[in-house]
Amino acid sequence: MNKVHLSLLLCLSLLAGCEDKMPNTPPVVEEPPIEEPPITEQPPNILFVIMDDVGIDQMEVMGYGGFNPPPTPTIEAISKAGVRFRNTWSMPECSPGRAALLAGKYPLRTNMYQALGPNDLANSQLSPYATTVPKLLQQAGYESGLFGKFHLAGPELNPFEYATPQVLGWDYFYGWLGGLPASIDTTAGGVAAVGTYQCGYVPTLADDPVHGADSGACYTPSQCTELATNSQGESAGLQCLSQGGVLVPQQACTDTVPEFVVFDRENAHYVSELVINDASGVERVPLTDMRGRGYRSVIEAEAATTWINQRDGNQPWMATLSFSSAHTPLQPPPAALLPSQSHFQLAPQCQITDGNFINSRRISDAMIEGLDTALANLLIATGIATEGESGLQYNPDSNTVVVIVGDNGSFGPTVKLPFDGARAKGTAYQTGVWVPLIVGGAGIEQPDRAVEHLVNTTDVYGLFGEIAGLDAATIAAGGPDSAGLLAYLEDPTQTSLRDYNFTQGGLNIQQDGGRNGPCAFAAQCSHTPVSKGVCEDNGGVWWGVGADNPVVTETYQSGELEQCWQVNRDIYAADPDNYSTNKIPAGWTNYQAIRNDDFKLVQNHALDFDPSSGNPVDIFSIELYQVNQRNMPTLDTQDSDLLMGQGEAALEQLSTELQQQYADLNAALAAIMASQPACIGDGNDDGVVDQLDIDNYQAIVAAGWQGSSWYDVNFDAQTNELDLQLIEAAVGTVCDAQ
């Protein structure tokens, strides 16, 4: 980032248009002695742990986990020292789920409806004008660090680029701005042809008699070490990759690195571009730097450990440990992170295909176990927990509250029974939004208990403010959708703070109404994957720009499509008689859900192909379900819609009670959706278009930035005079809820 952009950073972080403020000079007077303020107890420190794509279906400690749940003894230890919130909803995808947690807002207030990608305008990225958790806690004297996955804004199409964590309030950031690791390097660092090593490392000879190896020379950018399959059965290739190296199989070390070895190529969870924000500015760490080489969960936890241990104890802190696991690409962790020795069950096959689903689930389980072990190492190293004969135990003397949550539901192929893999991450159904939430540590009355009341991840935002001792008005001003959670921790008899729970997903704002290209899965066509590589990493077939799958280019002589309805158009054109069999269901592109204690209303929109007209048609679905969180939960499966797929046309067939349930839920949903009216020109989201918006616009363009920003009113990826004209025309507008 250049100096002019740093000036813009400082201006916008003030949220006041960079006004000059001259100090007043009062007359000299005799002052009475200053009374020392009473000594108050320092509020607790906060360790906030976010798990990526880990829904409640994965967690035995939450009452589920399937037939073979991943071992999570660390999370269970925190649970014993705290409260399990067993009825928690997040948003359906990563970025809006994190914005709910860290800004206390539903997607309709941030325009962040799906996982952020490189084509999403700043209008759908978390705004520098938002009162994020670190900004909220600054008011109580906290310092904040974030370690691992960010995925809230930038670097693309954002004035602050790689400095976005700092602009959004974090004093220190050490991690990855993007939403997911890059694709697996199937050359394993250049030692073989593309496609040779599915998991990005050289496996053992037993696992791959053709291309495997039981020994080799492990080259890092600075040295070479000879490795062999170890006593844990871990291949030399995975050991080397875990150490940040590239294994040349069945060779001894030489004085120079072989020419074919590649260090500047990303490799999923093991080689990534690290970004650091601190008081000195921004550092983009090259791929050849050892700081960004190694297993992400280890790097993330160790960075957080170092930062926590550097605190002097005189100031409360909040550390957000944002794990990249268990997000795709699925890739085995080092054996050292798997005390259960589950690595013996893992095949070095990381592609998500029909024939590899069992192995995919096992790898996902191992990644969850791996983050649990990495978390244990942090807790012990920082003194937040101790390890005794009975296992890990929370240390009350640490004065730390530990919050553990999943950012959204599990990825479909990894979902555990009885949950519905066809209605998982990326949908508003239970499997897509129901997440584990555990709060353990200081100040909890009667720990090791469960709360069954409705909770939203926006409530976590309020909890952080409550822990810091901030008043309700201050918290509500920053996080309007948060109900808080502290009352549940302090009072086991606390009644529900919510009458309804809400979730929402859709498409982010892209230039001129664009969207990510179509990616076809077995169950649906989706616009969530942000690129061809991400689509294929998740087991999909890419039909967008650059499509090269024979299913697309040969069977349908197609490709480079823009929308999912066009996929079905081409399928129909190829074989009209069998269209009903061959068509791919269109994934929802605008969807919401609301529930009370017993019932849930879901609304879905999508564009699909209409063979009768040859044009796209809007598909609108209204569904009503009975749901609960019993040990064998009642879920919103396809065959349990109380409206029987007929929407409102079936209302008359329902009982009076069910009709009233529908009416109540529908009215509550409409009220939430109407609570954030469109407000052209209100770039700082304060509910009014005024001179401050003009000042903020001027600050952006004066700093030399003319690209996408929160004042790109017409969504053309430019901040220019056309936007200023629209802002000036709207001055005086007060954006009241309908």
C-alpha cells in the first residue's frame, strides 16, 4: 500500500471526514487536587475461535457427530468450563457468517450475502465505517489481534487492499485475506507432472507404488534434510511439506536445489501468501518465506500464541483465532496433530468425487481433530488451560473467556447423518446454518450445561461488548441485530432473549449486476464458487469462462456461460426428450429463513430455464417446517415441507394453528427485510445522506483512488463524478425503516 492510501486509511478510520480539530486554550486556574479513580477489576481477556465450515452435525460435544465423530477433547474441555448453545444459527456462507460475528449485522445491512470473491465490489465488503468488534472493544481499552482466515474485505476492489484488517480495527493481523486456501499443487512442488499427487505431497510406496517414495531429499528455500517414512507411518513427503519443504523422492541432498523444484507455488493448507498488518504497516510475505510455509492450523495457532504471550497483563486483549480448517481443499494434516492416529485411515486421495466421499469425510474429520490439537497447544502455552492426568482443564487464573463457534454449516460431502448433505452450506436449511457455539471460562454460573434457546451468531458480537463492560446502547449502536449472551452465562434460569431467529443468503454486488460463473454439482448449480479452481476443488463442474471439462465442452459443445439457467438451456438443447432427467436444479440465489421455537419458514428464489419460452424464469419457493434440536433432530428435509411444495396455495389445507404459525413467521420475516431500506448515497451507513457522505467521497478520490468503494453508488467499479452527482441529489434523505 502506498503512502496516499495510508492517509486515506487514517482518514476513513476516524469516520468523520478528516476534519481538522484545534485544541482550545483555557485560562490558567487553580485546580483542586485530583482524586484517584477507584481501582476497578480488569475485564476478562477474550480468545475467540472460529472454525471454518464446521456445522453442529460434526460435533459430539453438541450431541451429534454421526457414527464416527472427529475427536475434539480440547473443545470438550472448554465446554465443561462453560455453556453449550445448542440452538445457534449463523449465515449460510463464510463471509456473511463472519460479518454477523464480528459486526453484529445481518447480511441485509452489509450487502454481504455470500462468500467474498475477487469480483465482489467494495459495496459487498465489510465497511470501514462499521463498528467492528475490535473497534467496539477499543472503547473499553482492549487491544485486538486476528490470526488466520480474514474473508471480510479486500484485497480486490477495495481502497485499502491488503490493509483492510487494520482499517477494520485490528491492532495486529497475521494470516490470509482470502476466503479459502488455494488449490492443491498436484506437482508437489514441481517434482512430478500436474495431477500426479492428489493431496499435494509424495505419499508412501505402499499408498502409491508408482509415484510414491519412502525417503527423499527435503528442500526448503534455505536448506536440505533427508527424510524417511517415520514411526507414525507418516510419509517423508507429508513430513517435508509440514516443514515447509519440497520432497525430491528417493534422492539424497545435493549442494544446490534441483531446477525443477518450485517454491513459489501455493499448495492449499501448506503453502500460502501470508499477510501481516501491524503498527508499521502492511507486509505481504512471499511464498518462499518460511513464515507462510507449513500447515495452516499450526501457523495460525502459533502466531496467536506468540501475540498473547507478548501482552504485558496491563491491558485486556482479544485474540481471534480464525482457523482455515476444515474448509476445502480437503488435505490431511500432519500426524502430530492427530493423537487418535486417524492418519492411518487416510488415503492420499483428496479429490471430492462420488467414489471418494468416505475418504473425504475422514480427511475432514482429521482436519477438525487437527485444529482441536492446535488449539490445545495454544491453551497450554498461554496458560489458559493446564494439562493434568484427567486431560485438559481450563485455568480460572487466566481470566480469559474462550468462545468457540462455526462460521456456517458443514460442506455437503462432509455432512454427518442424520443431517442433510443436499441442504448444507450455502442454503438456509438447518444443515446449512446450524452451528456449534461454546462459551467457557471466567464468570460462568454452573458450567458444563446446555442452553436450548434461540441464538444467532450476531449475539456473539453483543457478548463481547458485555464482557468488556460496555452499556447496552453502545453495543446496539454498533451491532443492531445482536441480542447478547451474557445473561445466559450468569443465570441458568434465563428465559429466551429472542422470539425469532433469522438467516439470509444471496448474491453479492458485482459490476453491472454480474455474478460468479455457474458451477454444477450433483445436487444443484451454484454461483457460490468464485472461480473455476474453487468450483473443481469442491467437486463441481465449471461451466463458466475457461470451462474445459469434457462433460461441458464435448457433450454440450458449451462453456463460458454466465448463469446457471443457461446450463439447463444447453442441457435441454442437447436432449429435449430427457430434459427432466438430465436438468440440474438451480441453486438458490436469494433466500431467507426465520424460525420460532418449533416452526421454520423458508423463502427461496432462483433463475431457471423455461423450455416453453426459451427464457429464464424466476422460481420462488415458500416452505414451512417443524424443527427441533433433539438428539435425533426434526430437520427441514425435502419431504417434510408442511406446505407440500405448493407454497401459500396449500395454506387452506393446514390446521388453524399451523396457519397462525405461518402468518406470525411471515410477518416477522417481512419486518426484518423491511428494516434496512435502500438508501442511495449513504456510503457510511448512518441512515442519512448528508455532507459527511460528500466529505467521505472527496477523501477517497483525493487520495487517488478511483476504483470500487462504498461511494460507488451506481456499482460500476468506479468512484467518480457520476457517483457524486447521485450523492448530492440525495442529500437530505433520511432512510427510515418501512
